[in-house]
Amino acid sequence: MQSIRILGIDPGLRLTGFGVIEKIGEKLIYIASGTIKTASGKTENREELPARLKIILDGLFEVIETYQPQEVAIEKVFVNVNPQSTLLLGQARGAAISAAVMKDLTVAEYTALQVKQAVVGNGHAAKEQVQEMVKRLLNLPAVPKPDSADALACAICHAHGGQGLGKLATAGFRVKGGRLI
């Protein structure tokens, strides 16, 4: 039976969640999850931002070395009301993607809507619903913390037919209103 190990990442400047699962056939197995914490404080300080990005990069290098994933799934940045917050989140996401590509891993990107749809069946599900479904799908003894749950959900989304894993053949089709035409 074919096996693939997937690292899911929920990028954040203060907390970056990670979750590692293994897909064996149709079965999903929990491997590990957690968060990479950077120093809290105001990010307007020019010297602080690079140090925080380095913590994310180094933390993900360690996760990749420890758990040896074959593919990475990461959540796409949504546009926030505050452009500065969106920019900072994008930089954290860039550090996470850099960690993966520097280790020669393929990276698939998913919107929060896609992740929630794949895990809960509703693209507008609440965080608590995502946490509960991650617990059930991976047969965990307790509900994971929000950042870890989001990262695991991203990995589950990838395992359930994401880019390259049972993906629909879309060559020659266009998408309109979320449907292939």
C-alpha cells in the first residue's frame, strides 16, 4: 500500500502551527503537531521581524528533519482589514514556504475555505468545528489547539484529494462559480 507523509502548516508571525500526518491507502494516521512560537511584541520594530522569521524558518527546518515529510500543504493568506497585518502574515508564510523548498519538498497551497470544505464539509465552518473534525478524522484523544488543528486540517485537505493526490483532471476545463465548465 502506498504511503505518503504530509506536513501541514498554518503560518502566523506569533504562532505557526504544524501538523504531520501519514496517508496509507485511504487511512490517515496522526504523527505529530505543535506550534512554533516567536517572541511576542510589536512587529513594527525593524530588528525584531527578521529574528521572528528566522525562528519560524529554523523551527520548520527542525520539524522537517525530525518527521521527514514528503509533501507540504500550507494555508494561503487571506486579505485582512489591516494591510500591515496581511503583509506581516505574508512574510511568515514566505518563511514557511522557504523552509519547505529549501528542503526540496513540493508545496501545495489551499485557502481556508478549501481546507474547511475538505475537513468539515462546510467552507464557512467555525474553528471549533474544524478542531472537532480533526480530532475525529485522526482519532485523537483530545481536541488539538487551534493552530495545530488548522495545520493538521491543511494536511488532511491535501490528503483528501489536494494538488497531486487524487486531484481532478482539469486540463482543458475552466472554472466558473467554483465549477468546472
